[in-house]
Amino acid sequence: MGSQRKELIRFLQDEQFTGEVLRKKINERGTLKLSLREISRHLTSFAEKELLICLNPKAPYNRLYILTKKGKEIRKRFVAQ
């Protein structure tokens, strides 16, 4: 997993979230500067790997995501590092 994805997974929450909310949190902390396009690409990749579930996949904008059990386990490993 690349450095951007590792950092991104540390920011994922247990509650529902959108890519835009996640982007703002990451960019406010200053550890990374990611565009919404980059965030969306990573979130789609995480969903394909069953780390996330997209709650409204047909929505063209403001897709809602939530972590799966597998995603929570992986996040726990990266937060511990």
C-alpha cells in the first residue's frame, strides 16, 4: 500500500463520511494535500478491496462511505504504527 493510502486509511472514521469531508480533514492537518479526485480514486480502490462500503453508489456526487470490519482491522494496524 502506498504512502498516500496508508495516511488516508488512518483518517477513516467509524461513522459515515464523504470524500469531501475526508479531504478537508486531511488537508487541514497538513500531512498531505490531496485533491477530491485523488481521494475519490483511493476510496473507490478501498471499496473494491472491501475495506469500505459505498452506501449510495449510484450518486454522482457526495457518495457516502463506511468502514467494513476488514477496513477497521487494517486501520487499527496503521494507527498503531
